[in-house]
Amino acid sequence: MKLQEFTASAHNFEECMKCTICTAYCPVVPVNPRYPGPKQAGPDGERLRLKDPYFFNQALKYCLNCKRCEVVCPSGVKVADIIQSARIRYDHTPPRLRDRVLANTDFMGRLARPFAPIVNGVTSLGVTKTVLDVTFAIDRHRTFPKYSGRSFEGWLKRRAKEQAKFPKQVAYFHGCYANYNYPQLGKDFVKVMNALGIGVQLLEKEKCCGVALIANGMSQKAARNAGQNVQALQKAVDAGLTVLTTSSTCTMTLRDEYPELLKVDNASVRDSVILATRYIYQLIESGAAQLRFKENYRARIAYHMPCHLEKLGWGIFSYELLKMIPGVEFTLLDSNCCGISGTYGFKKENYEASQAIGKPLFDQIRSVNPDFVACDCETCKWQLEMSTGYTVKNPISILAEALED
Amino acid sequence: MRFDTVIIGGGLAGLTAGISLQEAGQKVAIVSAGQNAMHFFSGNFEEIGTARERVSALFASAGVRTHSSDGWMLMPMGSMREVSLTLDDVAVFPDKHVAEKALIVNYTGFHDFYGTFLAEALEKNGTTCRIRFVRIPEMEHLRLSPSEMRSVNIARVMDEHWEKVVSDIRVLLKDEDLILLPQVFGLKDLSVLDKIRTAFPARVAFIGTMPPSVPGIRTQMLLKRRFEVLGGTFLMGDEVTSAAMHEGIVSSVTTRNLDTARLFADHFILATGGYFSKGLVSTPTLVNEPLFGLDIDYPEDRNAWYDPDFFADQPYLNFGVKTDESLRAVKDGVPLQNLYAIGSILGNTRKADYGSAAGLAIRTAFAVADTIKGGNV
């Protein structure tokens, strides 16, 4: 008798035993009847698509790529990767202008930066929102992220000399958000690292990680970004630097989406790309460094773990760090998706689903009534601030504000 | 990272042990590779034995209601099973004659609930049955996709719109003294169960559906939340990849996600389940426990692993990790000093002491939690 010893299938899809646990935990299924659900869109559909691409279903675009199906799968099937790979492989519809604008976060950032006050003013006008809604299908309820007049990169370049004086060095993949929208996050990161006795360097050439390009059908451009980023990361790694991040989604993209979805080999740099909270937690735990906090710091913090951080499995580092701050009253919010999923929630056709997905989380935040919410993801921040009115801060910014002066 | 106890496996056994230890003031981490067999739970704590009151109390603290009385439970295909402790969802009958007349209600197009089988079985025991179907507009969207008319999806709609179904059933109900409904209620809002029970002049019984099990998923979510509220660390979607052992003592484990951040602990509990969750792995030539390489008793001849009669007691279900009296796992003939095995990974190796299924999971979890707590005093 000849027996097959091992099974090997793309994204482990042969391991699916049809238990439907993924569908039970999918945040989209309860709110969008047009979405076939992760089991049908993923491993079940893959069987059909392998027979004939005719079976590709446009409804796969409703997948948030939140990866919750992968986190709950008892059989190790990479359900979301199967779905996203199918979109990349079979969906050749050219992305519409709106999606190009939303997805090109770094290009838009560079474009908007010199005119930031005007852009911010115009995008927050009711009339602009209505025009965008009607002509562009960007939902009028959304508040456009503000652009900063000065980029984080420029700020850090001006401080390169003083940063170089620190005996220990790390590189920082800041992402589009810290660079164009909210440089304060980058500054907070530098403050915390400096307090640990570590200087911060930029990568030689950082591109947008590409997550929004993948989501909007521009995977070729995403792969070009990925190739350039891996080169930049490689240079840092060759120089003996660890590359830290403050965005959970950029981190997951750099580490896991590059090889799984874009087929860009990152094996030589993957282990060196680490979320800052993880790096800091391990540094403090090993006794190699410590942080000193204000004695009178007081805050009631509710922590929301972003989906992609849950997938990375590193939320524990962020919230354990917050718990280390004396005077913090901490609540871990239930594991729920906030519904924004990057550019997804900005699109008019997804607005209602997006808000319905986030409702249990919004309700819980209101009932906990914290001083503010902590979260490692910038798009979760936009969603939660807009939908609950509570301020959302990155754990790194919380560490920075709690540090002894 | 340092913990008092690290539990590998986040199902019924792992969570029961985790909550017990966390309640006793320990710092506990649970590593869970995806969701677990709780999602197929019938609601019956088989062979629970003397742990009955203790588990009721522990579950009550998590908001999980149980029902402790001897009687009979009506299974999804119409057979009757003797029970002593069940989830509150389960209707327990004093004998096999459940009613004079029963109205069996299903949703049009819901294929995971078998009214005809139920009716056939009940009629053998003298119950006259009528099967009727309901449909409400709020559920119609589930029909758009052929695979989405499933218990959990219906339950989500029912949490909000149960009253519409109740008023439909009021119209259907004639002189029946029992109404049978699928277990698709109370996924998030437990109060729905009582509201439906008290809505009719007849008794209401919720009967199990094909997986996933709505009561099982709800129980899993509530137990996990209780564990976290007590301060426990639940690492979902992660798996242990290696263990550091020296002279019969496990010092730490690594996980896929945490890699260099090893999990150190004084005690380790292996609650990774049976073949379904890969706690036990069978290949064409051997059966093994993949994480620690623990000892398992089984015949070399593969033909002796199974009985060709599908419904016979299958020998492979008796294979399990070997332990000593205190459930310390045995490796190369010697018990490891601080690694315990609980739940389905034991197979039927400890049936005489701890029973099987849910009973085994809970009773071994309590036994090991007590051993660990005792050792700390």
C-alpha cells in the first residue's frame, strides 16, 4: 500500500475539515449577506477555482483580511491568505480612481504635506464630505485623517547627529501614518527609545508597506514596494540593527504578507522586524534597561488589541507594558474587530457594515468609560475616535507621556 | 515571560484548570492553537461523577448556567441519553416518554436540525409529533449563500428577533404539551432562553443541531472571559513549538508567535486534546504526542488500531498519553516532574478514575489544579 506521508498545499488549504468555526467568528458574515463567509470564500472556493478560474467570486472583496479566521482555525489553515491570494490571482478588474487614491497612502501624504492646513481644512468641510460621498463614494460620515505640515522623516533627519551619540542603535520603520499624518507618534517613539539609552535611525529608503495597495487590487505595486523595503531592511540588518515599528499592521505586512501574498522573500530580515512594544518589553524583562515613570501618573486605560496584532500574537507585550506603569487602571477589551480595516470602512458601500462590525466594541468602550483607549493601530484609532468620541493613543505615546521628565 | 503555570490548550480542560488556578491566586497563561472541541459540545457533561457541584459553581462564576438533575436528554437524532449535569440549554426529561404531543419547529431551509428523525424516535415512545417550519424576513439574507444557513448565523438573528419566531409559533401551537426547537438561541444574550421558555403554555425544549454548537461557543466565550477577568493570559491562535526539558523537569516552552520570548513556569499542563486538535497525531506507522514525545501505549500492528465495524468501540480511541497516579505525563518510562496531562489527550487510559469526554476534561483539570495548588502550600 502506498501512503502519502505529508500533505502540502498552498496556505494549508487541504487541512480544512469543514468545521465552520472560521465562519462563526468572521466579523463580516453577520453584517454583510453578500459575503459568502471565510470557509466558502477560502478553502471551499479554492477547490473550485483550482478546477476553473470561472468560479472566482467578486464577493471576495468583502473580506476584511482581519485574519480572525486564521486565529481561530483549529487546523492551521491560512484562510484569509487563501482569499487574498485568490483576489490577487483572479481579479483583474482595474481599481477605480477612489481606490487608487485611498491606497496610495505615501503618495497622497507627499502630495498633501506642503498644503496640510488647506487640505485639512477642506477635507473636514461638510460640503467636501458631501462632494466626496457623491462623486467619489467615500462615505460622508468619515473624517479624513489630518496631514501634518512637516514629515517625521524631516524631523528625525535634523536630529540624526544627536541620535547617533547613543551607544545602542535601532532603525525605525515609521510607516505612512507617523510620517505624514501624526509625526508625534514617531517623536514619542524616539523619546521612549532615548530614555532606554537607544538612538533611532531612519531606514535608508522606506516605502509604504503596501497593505492598502494589496487590499485595493494593486498588488504589483505592493510587490515593488515590498522589494524595495526588503532591500532597505537588509541594509539595516547587515549593519546590525533591529528594525522597530509602531504600527501593528505594517509589522504584519512586512513579516507575513510579503512572503505569503506577494511572494517576496523576506526570510533574511523577517525576524529583525519587531513591534516596538515587544522589543521594549523584552529589554525591560531581561533587566538590560528600565523606564522610570512619573510618580503622579494616573490613567484608566482600556486596551483594544487590533486584529493584526492578535494575528501576530504580540498584544500581550503592549498591554503588559501598559500595566507596568504605576497608576494605570487597566481593562483588556474583548477581542472584537473595530470594523474599519484600513481603507475598507472609508468606502461608501462598506460604511454601514463597518459600523455594525464595530458596534460591540464601541458599546463596551462606552460601558467601561476609560480616560482613553490604547491601541497599536492607526486606522482602529480613526474608527474608535469617530465612533465613540474617546481619545485613542498608541501604547508608545502612553509610555512617552508617563515617563519621568 | 514567567508564569506559575502554563497550560497548553484552551478548550474545556485547559480553561477549567486555568480558572481554578487563577482563582487560587496563580499567574497562568493558556496557549491555544485555534478554537476547540467546545464548538461541538452537546451540552452534556458526561461521566462528571462527584465533580458535579464544583463545576456548577465554577461555571456559575463565569456566567454559565448548568442544570443538575438526573434524567434523560433528547439527542439530535432522536435517541435518549442518561444525564446528570448539563448546560441550562438542555432539556432534561424524567423518562423517555417526553410528552403526549410534541410540536417540532424548524426554520425553512435549515438542514442541520432533523425534525423527521426526532419525530420518528419520539413516536416510538408514544409521543404524537407535528413538524412545522417558520421563516422570518430578518433571516432571509442567510439564503443568499448556500452555506450560511448555519446554527450560529441563525442564533445571531435570533438574539435580536426571537419575538417574531415566538409569535409565529403561537399561531402554529394547538394542543401540544411540548415544543421542540433547535439550539439556536442565546449566543450573546442568555436571557432569550428563559423568555422563550415562558412564552408558551407548553414546555419548550432546545435540541442540539449539527456543529457548530451555539451553547458550546457561548460557554467557551464566557469561560475565556472569566479566565481573563481573573487576570489570566490567553494566547489565542498561537502554538507551542518546542520545550526545554532537563532531568525530568520542563523549564520553558517556546511558541510560534512569541519565539524568543520563552514562557517559563513552575508547572506545565498539557491539554491539547485528541486527534481532532492534534494533541495526538497518527501517521501510517505510529501514534505520537508531538510536543514532548510522551509515551503512548498502542499495538504495533496498524490493523489492530481500529475495528472494521464502524459503530464498535474503536481501539484507537483508547490510545492516550501515559501518566502516573497524579496525572504526571510519562516520557521514556519516567514521569516528568512538572508536566501534567488532562482531558482528551488521555484517551480512555484513565476511564476508571476519571470517565470520558467532558467529565474527563473537567475531573482531570480539577485533580491537577488541586495537585499544583497543594504543592504550593
